[in-house]
Amino acid sequence: MKNSIIISVPSHPKYLCMVRDVTVRMGELNGIDGSAIDYIKLAVDEACSNVIKHAYKRDTDKKIVIKYTITDRAFEIIIEDSGIKAKHRSLKGRDLDDVRPGGLGIHLIKRAFDVFEFDEKKKKGNRLKLIKYLKEK
């Protein structure tokens, strides 16, 4: 079994609710545990927020493309943009002892997913691959 859908949303924060809704529905339709879906939803929202903030420098006229794929073994989400290349080798979350707003996106994403990697072959923009391995049913 392999199910995939692709959505494309404007790079405006008001559309993040649609990304969250599709993320939750894809998880629910494919039997992913509710608490896991909550973490996945937050992580995808954070990744898309980072695209808006960092790759597009808050330009709301760009596109974010999200591909959701479910197989028997994994829930995979690929987030693509055409913005400024992320310096993914230097990305790291801020120290958790540094209590203040922001900077926890990397921690959220790594908690929700088993795989967190950028496709280095993409010439322009970014392609982030997130994979959550599913437990045997």
C-alpha cells in the first residue's frame, strides 16, 4: 500500500492551518496514533513557518509544496520551497536551558520524526524530507 497527496499553499502564515489540517487527516486516515499525530502536526507547522521566515524572508507571494506519503512502514513528508538555501549543516536547536520564545523548531521536528534530512541535490530552494516509521500493526 502506498498513498500520496501533494498540496501547494501560499507562503502566508494564514494558510498554515490548512497544512496542519491535512497533516492530521493523513495521519488519522492511515491509523497513526493521536499523540504521534500531534507531534507530527507541530513539527510540520514549524518547518513550514521556517520556510516563510527564513527561506522566503516573510514574502507571502511564494509557494510551499508538501507531499505526504504513507506506506506500510512509514509516514513521509517532503516540504519544498524555492527560497534561500538553508545552511542545513549548521542547523541546530537552541539549548533547552535557554528559556525564551522561539528556536525550538529543530527539537520539535527531531522529536516527531525518525528521519530529518535536506536533499542536497536540489539546486534551487530546499527539499526537507521527514520520515516517521510506523509500528507493526
